[in-house]
Amino acid sequence: MNAPLAPSPDETRRAVGLFQADALAELEPLARGFTQRYAQHPLGWMLLGALLKKQGRLPEALAPMQRAAELLPDKAELHNNLGSTYQGLQRFEEAEACYRRALVAQPAHFDALYNLAQLQSGLNRLPEAEANYLAALRLNPDDAQACFSLAVVLAWQERWIDAEPWYRRAIALKPGSAMVHDTLGHALLEQGRALDALAEGRRALEIDPDSMQLLSNFLFTANYAPATEATGLRPQARRFGELAALAAPRPYTTWRCDAQPKLLRVGLVSGDFRRHAVATFLQSVLAHADAHGVELVAYSTNAHEDDVTAALKPRFARWRSIATSSLADAAKAIRDDGVHILIDLAGHTGHHRLDVFAQAPAPVQVSWLGSIASTGVRQIRHVLTDPHATQPGDAVHFAEQPWALPESWACYAPPGGDQPVHPLPARANGFITFGSFNNLPKLSEPTVRTWAAVLQAVPGAHLYLKNRQLGSPGMQAQVRARFEAHGIAAERMTLQGPVASTAGHLSEYSKLDIALDPFPYPGCTTSVEAHYMGVPVLTLRGSGALLRLGESIARNLGLEDWIASDEADYVEKAVRAARDLDRLEQLRRELRPRMEASALLNAPRWAGGFFAALWEMWRRR
């Protein structure tokens, strides 16, 4: 009698039942027996591959899954499953080939399209991923995860307006996802809709109130929104600090650094040791540390590196990546390095490691440069400020104790090469050009309202806005609509996307007569750039919840009359400045020399105060 070629109906029912019941340990020997007794039948190979994959045994799952696909070459599901196994093993070329074979067998296969899109998005092939998500959604428009994934890919391409409806559809199809509300909030913030973004952040926190990541994102967004909280430390910052302390229940109380050092070891923790404003302002620290008996150690929290990273690395005594390190491992490494003072350069911006600071791996910890609001982490003892960036009473907004540097919060390092100051454009144009090169999230509704009032009060004046987000025609249309709602015609505005080179970016300041500072989140890099290029910046006095950087820069340059007390005063000062072209020309000649004579640009002078402050912190610890 010939041996049977296929499992009997009873064997089939039993095996399938075990798989459905998740009785994988009992199923495995049965499935292996099928592959031996019925080697030319796909069932055993299918079950064995599936159960091994379900158990996370991906390398073992490959062979039976390959065999099943060979026996049933026209079955799309088998190729799709094999592709996802290859993808789990990071064998991406083979995974893609499998997905494409599945789609040859069955072009309208939702899972294969979705998985191919996931693979492509992970490989940063975003237009291809977008096309395949859309193809999958044409087959199943009610798949919430596909809607969300498409929104994310659009957001990664900085197409925030296009992403928004897909986030909203994902929420409508499957309410209750904190992550979707949170990422929708970011898309709204990038459009300059800070209050809408904050509302999404609140919804996310209602769903998951103890998520440190959601709290951190909320606090980042809150910096851009007009004040809505009571005076004092934001409750979300306080809660973040509490959760950070719970995540590090036994912070260090002893350290491995010399109590009487001849060389002060200072650790800098940042995800921005790359082409970023933080790296620009660090130049003054790196150039003068040795002269002040300070040794610098870098703790990079971002796996992305570029040419700036390569240039920075040799300037540190030690470079460590803690991008993927656990809290415990990162804190132990810092403590073992014998760091005296650990400085956070991120606040609640991307790639921060505030969780590590809660473990107190250094005896003195400081917040500076990356953010201008409180971290909420009580183990960070000080926030660096200056005599102008905080006022008496501002300390209530911070978990950290403000420590004022002698003159300026930071020191600008202009790029190399010739960057000439150009003549006042109003003389040739016949009209005043106001402008701002700050990112769009800073364009709050009070800012738009006030800038529109300035344009109404200065007949013929133009407004020139340039930033990364305005590279999108959709974003430009939104911004024009916001100003048109206040009576400003589109032809009075010039909207420009990013300029690739630093030299090209700085040369765009030649088109401005007066720079306008947004609020409540003031400019920093853009303000020092504008002054360096001879363009005075009109700023609004802050509330103290954020460091008053606009005021600090103005006072360091002797421009106290360019600090407005309120929105009405802002408009009045803008009108007065626009009427006095002789004064604007004089400032255009004077501003760079003023900067060079101040701590804003005099790096040795600024560094002396900065490192003296660190040494004094150590002595007072």
C-alpha cells in the first residue's frame, strides 16, 4: 500500500486547531512529523514556519516557510509571510522580493502592499512608501493603522498639511490612541497652530497621563503657545520630574570624581552634535576650555552624525554615544568617567536624555542652551541664564535654580568667509521691509495679529518671512490666509523656503530693514544672525516662563529701546523705527562692531565668565 501524500482530514483539523489555540509546544512535533511524512504537501511546512515565527524563532522559520512557498508558488500569503520574516531578520532585499512576488500572484493583496510600504519607509524610501500605503488604502480605506502610517510618512517628508487629514481619519476609525493624537499635535505645531497642537497633546495625556514621552512633547509644544497656565512651574513639568525620579529610584549620592580637581571634568549631553544651532553656540566653549582648566566629555544621544560631528569629535577629551544605552548603563558610564558637572543641552527637544539626569550621575547638573524652559527635573540643580534673560520672580517657573552668567546667555560663532553688511534696502526699494527667519511654529496667533497691525500702521511696508516650512506652497497659502484674515493683502508678503548654504542664508538678511521677533517663544540664533548682519530686532518683553532671550540680546547691544512692553508698544516702536531711515542706517553700520565688543561675539570674554561660573558651582556644591 502506498503511503498517503497528505494529512488526513482529522490530522488537518487537529493541527489547525492547535495553532488556533496557540498550543505551539504541542503543535511543533506534529508539524515536524507532517514535513517528514508528507514532504510534498505544504501544510506541515506552513504550520512549522508559522509557529516558529510566532515564537520569535525567525532564523529557524525561514527554511519551512521557503519550502511552503516553493510548493505553492501562486499563494500570495506565503510570499508575504516569508517577506515579513526576512524583514524581521533585517534582510531587506529578500523581504522586498517576497512582497513583490506576493503582489505578482495577487496584485490586490492588502498586507503585502502595507508591509512593502513599511519596509520602504524604514529604508527612507518615502515616496515609494507613500504610493504603496495609498494603494493599500484603496483596498481597505478603513484600516486605521495604514492611515496613521501614511500620515507619518507624509510628516517625515515635511508635508504637514497633507498628513493632518490622515491622522484625523486614523483617530476617527480607532479612537483612543495617545500616539496618534501626539503626532497629530506635532503636525499642527509645524503649521504654526500651537494652540491646536497643545489641545492634541492634552488629549494624548488624557489617554496616557503618565507617559514621560508625551509629557515631554507637551512641554516642548507649550513653549510656542500663548500662556494658558497659572504662574509657576507647569504641572506637566512637575509631573515629568516626578516620573523621572520614579524611573531612577536610587539616584547616585557618591561619585568618582576628584573633590579638589586641578582639571574640572564637564560632560555635555546632546543630540545636536551635528549641523545644528546648538553646535554653533558650542564653538566658544570648545575653543577655550583648556585655557580655563576644563576637560570636556561628549555624551551623544543621537545616532545620526554628519560632517559637523566629525569635526567636533576631536575637540573633546572623550566621546561617548549613549543614543541606545539604557538609563542605568548611561548613568553608570557618566559616573565612571568621573564627571564633576553634567550639562543638559536639550531640555525637552528631540533626543534628550533627561531620564539619565534623574539618576544624578554627576554631583552638579545644569540645563543650558538647547531649551529656554524648565526641564522639571529636580536633580538638575541649575539653569544657566544671564542678568537680562531672567528677572526677579522668574525662578517660580523653573524646577532648577537660575544661575546668571556675567553678561550673555550664549556667544555666537559666525561662519567663516566674508559676510558683508549690505546697504539699507529701504533706500532703494522706497518702502520698509520687515521680516523674520524664525521657524513657523513660533508664528503664534498673537504674533500674526501684532505683525499685521504693524503692516497696517506702516503704509506700503512689506513682510518677508523665510523658514524651512515655507518651502511648501500649501504652508505659504496657510500663512497668507492668516494675514489676510487681519486685512493684509498677499502682495505685501514674500514667503521663502530654506536657503541651502549658511552664506546664502545670511545674505538674505540684506533684504530686511527691521527684523521682528516672534512671541511668546523668541528667536535666538535668528536674532544674533540679524544683528550680525546689521538688522535690528524688535522684541517683546517676556513673561518669565521662558528665558527672556530677546531682551538679553537687545540689552547686551545697548538696544533697550527695541524692547516692547506689550503688543501696542510693539506696534508703536515698529512704526517709529520705520520712519527713521537715518537711524536704521546708523544701526546697520554699528551693530556688528557692537556685537564684536560684547559677550555676544567676543568668545574669550564670554568663555571666561562661563567657565568661572562652572568652577564656582563646583566650589559651592
